Amino acid sequence: MGEIPFNFERRRLTVWLKNHAGNQLVPKGAFEEVLATCSQVRLADQIEPLTEVQKQNLVAVHDRLAQQGMRMLAVAYQDDLAETASIDHVGNQGLIFDGFLGFLDPPKQSAISAIQQLQAHQVAVKILTGDSALTTQQVAQKVGTQNLAVTTGEMLETLTDAQVSELLTEQALFAKLAPLQKARLIRLLQAQGEVVGFMGDGINDTTALKQADVGISVDNAADLTKDASDVILLEKDLNVLEHGVLEGRRVFINMYKYIRITLASNLGNVLSVLVASICLPFLPMLSLQILVQNLLYDVAQLWLPWDWVAEDQLRQPTQWATKGLLKSAFILGPLSSMVDILTFAILWFGFGLQTSAQQGAFQASWFVVGLLTQMLVVYVLRTPASPFKDRANWRVYLGSLISLLIGGILVLTPLRQAVDFQAIPTQFGWIAVALVTAYLLVTNAVKNLTR
């Protein structure tokens, strides 16, 4: 005959129906809210006034079951409603308390290991739920949460944002929350500079999923919930979360190292070309030759996403640091340029490559030095440790080897004519090896000093 849907202010669902008892109102919902509307209780088919002693007995039953991890709903009713009664104006008082509905939803076994692994990698785990405080504490204890202090939604309403922010740094459990309160907690965590992922599967989690930096849901969640999520878990294993965090950190670190190395290398090349253009009567390298060199470098770096990342780098999140990128570029870029300028001087004064007719040999020689330094400096800068201790993935080595072989073929075979190269001086090969070795040693020393 009528219905008032569940909402987070009333915290109960009310239906108005007609049966053998006549017109009957039946609310069900959160225990405290339903109990507050009742003035009587049904005990052994007898309707009795709801005294304070009986209320305490009902609270004791509720708490005992909630402490076992059960999610509790209370049910009440009211009979003999008038046909003209309005559902909007009844059901708020004078009801008969009828009993409890208990639902046991034990945590997944994988939740314990997932939370332990996340905390080991410095990911703080907090529980934001609409369940009662006792149920939340019981579940949290089962999954290994140490601090069982809990704050409810009613308590949050009396606190300022500053007070709630302080609570967020100390507590992990927040219970009896409305959807907007979950979103508020996430917003305050973000205001502290945290990157927040939120996992939920109910419609009441939609607001929080949208507020979070990463909204996570599961494949059997409500459609509205999945639409609001960024990630949907297909495996019924919460350890996927820890795997996702580690893979995200690995991708970020590899991406960051590529940008840092490439930025420094490109800055060095720009400085070298600028100096050479001022001092030489010809271009130190043609546009086509620069493009070929960059193409070979990029082909080699395509394998960098599969590179290993040291375990100590994965233990904590890595922040995007623009200042760190610029610092690295302005230190390592000029260092690379100094090697190039030294190469120019050796080719000019040592080998007498000073005319336009000899520019092909000059360009091929610098191409070799530039390609070697770009390829090999990656192994020095890809890790904060020694490149001999923290070795790269075999795919990275393979990519560099392929690019170096192609570069060698372009310089040492008749194919060099396709890019306007000439044969390099015979003795320059050993000099190039010495220059590159010195550059790598100095770069490693600078890395250790500025790390």
C-alpha cells in the first residue's frame, strides 16, 4: 500500500501493507533508530510495555550478537491503522518491537594478508562503514587491526574539520557513517596530501568512490557503484590490491627514471650542439642523424617498463618531484655536454677533422660517442645502488644491445652513406671507449654525491 525507502537520516525502511491483521506498518533498520520508535515489545506472543529494564535487555542482546561480528537489523510493527492514515505521519512512535535479524558476513581470508602487506608497504588502511561500532570493531580485530578505537557518524557531526583531520591520523575505524560522511573523511585525507583509494560495493559507497583518487569496486557490486569506480576487481582475492599498489609504484618509478635520464641527456645534447654550432664551420650532426640517434635510444628504452625496481624503493610511495628532475637535468646535462665538447676537441685537434669535406667522419664519430653515452648511462642512473649490484631486467639489456648493433652497422658498413656518414678514424674507437668509461665513472660518483 505504501513505502518509505531507506535513507541515512531515518536509517530504516518502512512498508505499509494489508494482511490478516488489517492495515499494518512494518519498519526495519538500525537497532537504535527502530528502538526509539517503540513503546511496546512482543515477548512470547504477549504485548508488553517497553520498560527501561527491557530496553537494557534488548541492548545487551544486540551488543552480544554484534560483538560476534553480526550485522544487526531490528524489526517492529504497528497494527490496525486507519484506512485514511498517511504513511508519512505514522511509524515514528508507539510501535511494537518485534525482534532482530542477524547477518553474518565474515571477512575474506585474503583480507588479513592483504592488510598486512599494504601496511608493510606504508599504505594506511582505514575502515569506513555504515555498520555499528561493535560490529566494526569485531571485524577489524579479525583482520588484524591493532587500534580498535572507533568514531561514529554521530560523533563526527559534532567535530570540526580540523578535529576530524586529527582523528584520521590516530584512528582507523569509523562506523555508522552516512555516504556524505565517508566522502568528507576522504576529502580531509586528501587535504593532508594523501592519495586515497576507496573500496566499496554498495550504492551508499558511490559518493565516496567519486571523491577518492582511485575508486575500487568488485564485479558483483551494484551497477551504479561500478559506474562510479575507476577499478573493478574481477578476482575474489583482496591481495590484488597489494599487487596493484606495487605494480603502480614500479611503473611510476620506471617512468620517472626514463624522464629524468632523457631530460638530462637532451639538455646535454642541446648544449653540445649550441657550442659546436658557434665553434665549428659545419654542423656537428645533421638533422637526420640526430633523429636516427634518438630513434635508436627510444627503441632501447621501450623495454624500460619491464625493468626491475629495488625492493627498498617499493616499500614506500614515490612522489613526483619536478625540482628533482630539474636538479638532475642541470647537473647531469652539462656533464654529458662536457664529454661531447672534449670529443669535439679530440676530433678537431687530434684527428684534424676541420673541413666541410671531413664533416661526415666528424659526425659519425660523435654519433658513436653520443649513442654509447646515452645507452650506457641508463644503467648508472636507473638505480640508486651500484649498477653492478642492482642489475637491470634482461629485456633492457637486450633492447640496448639491439640498438647498439643497429648503430654500429650504420657507422661501420656502407649503409653509413644513407645518413651521410663517413668512415671514422681508426684509432678513435679506443678513445671513444675511454671517454665513455670516464663519463660513466664520473656520473656514478656525481649520482652518489647528489642522491
